[in-house]
Amino acid sequence: MESSGKGAGPTGMIKHRQTGEYYKGNGQWTIDRAEAMQFDNLSVVVNEARAHSLEDCCEFVVEVAGQVGFRILLPL
């Protein structure tokens, strides 16, 4: 699992809406959430989505540690 920021707050990952796969980085996908690229900086998410044309097919899933079941889904 790769981190793309330096914060200690909520983290998230990019998820493909149709396949349910998670973005692994470098244009690769995985079904395993543990292998997904973790983001803690929204500007990095936007840059990654633009670089790999993920804007219309994916969403950014934010989860907060210690808040089981709490998720925010943001379309890209």
C-alpha cells in the first residue's frame, strides 16, 4: 500500500464505479483494498485522476480511522 501525502487525517482511495476495483497506481487496478493506493491529499487525487483519465468512471472513497462504516463517496 502506497501513500501519496503527508497528513495524518482521513485517507481515501479511488474506486472504479462499474468494476468495483481500486486504483493501485500507475494506471493499474486491484480488487484487494489493501493493495490500493492511499491518498490523504485531495489535490494529489485530482492530479492522479487527470493523468490517468479517471474522472468520469471513478469515485474517491474517504474513510476515517476509528469510524467503522463511515464513508464519503466523491465522484471524480
